[in-house]
Amino acid sequence: MISLAIADGVAEVVLDAPQKLNAVDPAALAELSEAYDDAAAAASRGEVRALLLRGEGRAFCAGRDISGVDPAEDDVLGYLGGTVTPLMQKMAAFPAPTFAAAQGATLGVGLGLLLATDVVYVAEDAKLGSPFANLGATLDSGGHWYFTERLGMHRTLDLIYTADLLTGAEAVRAGLFSRAFPADELLERTRQTVHRVAQGATSAFIASKELVAQIRDRRLGLWDSMDAENKAQAALCESADYREGFKAFQEKRKPEFSGR
């Protein structure tokens, strides 16, 4: 159900079960975790400098595959705490910029996969959100934190209580995700960006990714953030890409970054 292809510095991870709208069960999530491990290993060898996550077919991911799940015997804590959360932590810590392209239904844990990704582009008509009110359950996969942080308390509880979904265009206007494109342009435009980023200064991108995470998780103020930036910049000045960027600017040419 999960495939991984690596070419030209880009790892493309694909949810490939379109017949069930890419809904995921524990086995599929284990495959997804393994794909990220393999891509991270390739990144450590300099073979991957950006990652794209996408879903095959008319949906990105309709959430957890609950067909055949007996709610009386469902180990929810084991599923969420033992499988979903570690996967999202692994995705968020991936050692290169990560992107996702989401079309159609993006629900439940499918939404969580997007929330664990650095940059998310969505189809304008995608359907995103929390349908859990219809199941007697609540939003999971970090959704409460991300929704409250990006949408505010009132909008978050409105969406949870009503189970109403956002379109991709609405989600971008609300600040939940980055950009929305027409569905027939989404994948190509996302791939273009991912390939461009894969040719960039990977070490600098990773430094920014870590700084943003520190600001989010440690609630750094302005001056603490600036101090962290200064230290990151000082470390980067020892890199080959830093020297190449300066030299290219001085020589009025396009830089050729190696990712180191």
C-alpha cells in the first residue's frame, strides 16, 4: 500500500490504496514508518534532500481504516499512542524539508499526516477536517493543538462539534495549510517546488526547521529566538553551501548547492 521512490534528490512517498481512499490500518502505518526510515537513511547519505508525501487516486487519506474493528475491543491508546504518535514524531523530525500534496478526502489520521509535514499544499476542493463527532469520538493525531494554534479556540470547537469539513481553499485562508491549487494542477506544482527545494541549501533549511520547532515547542520570545538564529548562522558559516552561496553572489551567478 505504501511505495517509496527516490530520484534527483527527492523521496516520494505514496499512499497507494485508492480503492479505499487510502485509509490506513496499523499495517499500512508500519509500512509508512519504514518508508520514512528508508528515506531518512538515504538522506544521511546525501541522496535525499527533500521529501514529498502524496496519496494516489481521488483522496489523500480518508483516515483510519475501521472496517472490521470491534469498538468493544479496540485498543485505541495502543493505536494512537503506540503507532500514530511515534510516526508523526518521526515525520516531523525528518532530516530534510518535507512537503505534502493533498486532494479529496483528508480526514482523521490522514489529516494528522499533513499536520506532521513541514509544508502542505492542498487542492482547492479538498475536504479536510474532523468527522469524529459522527463516531462518538474526538479529534486526534494532534489535531486539537494544531487547530487551536492555527484557527483559534472558537473555530476549533465549531469544527469539532459540527463535524463540518473545510475545503482546501478555506483551510489555506484560515492559516491551517500553506497553499491551495486547482486539483488538476496540485501534484505538478507541488513537485516543481519540491524539486527546486531539493537543489537548495539543505543544511540551512534543516536549521530553519529546527528553529521553528524550538519557537513552537519552547515558546521562545523574540530575543531568545534571535539568539538561537545567531548560533545557527554561526554554525552554518562553516558549511560548503554557505561558502558557495556567498561566492555565487559575489560572482553574480546562480549558486550550485551540494546540501552540505
